[in-house]
Amino acid sequence: MAAEGHPVGPNRLDVALGLRIRQRRKALGVSQTALANAIGLTFQQIQKYERGFNRVSFSRLVNIAHALDCRVIDMIGDLDDASMPSPPLPPGHCATCARRAHPTFWRPTPRCRRRCARPC
């Protein structure tokens, strides 16, 4: 049971970090299973990290970043800066598709291109 004033569910920062992990992994064409094997976890644990259901420890984040050939700072970026505006939408793409995207790793998928070819 959640304490009064504390929301139930994943923290928005955990979700945002998980999203960046997922975007980097997909941009490199790495499966959840391959990433999990590279750092000694199960793909289910990677799923939980990517969805924000489980928090990523700092040591695990370092392992994930190295497995995805990037630095920890590339994964974290400006997540802690509440004053930073959300990144602009990539040209010609809708908010639904952009919600899943981060400008550093963003590549439109065929599904996104089809979806964005028509009004949302």
C-alpha cells in the first residue's frame, strides 16, 4: 500500500531511464536477450528495467552502457533537470511516435513512418 501523497507505480525517472536504455538497444539492433546475456541477466530483467518497474543500480547502469557501447552520461543526459523542456518532435512525426523517441538515438521505424504519413 502506498503512503499518502506517494503515487503507486514506477517513478517517472526510472521510466525515462528505461526508455533511453531501450532506445539505445534498439538503435544498435540488439535484442533484450543479447543485452541480458552480455551483462549476466535474464531478458525479463531487461524488460523490467526498460519499463521502469525495477530501478537500475549505478553499477548495473555502467554495465548496460558498456554493453551498448556508450557512456553512462549518454544514458542519463538531462533526466534530472526538470527545467529542461521536452525535446522537439522530429520533423514530420507525431507526438505518439516521439514519446518513444530520444533525439540522440531516434530512427523512425517503418511502422512510425506509416503512422506519421496520416494524421494522428
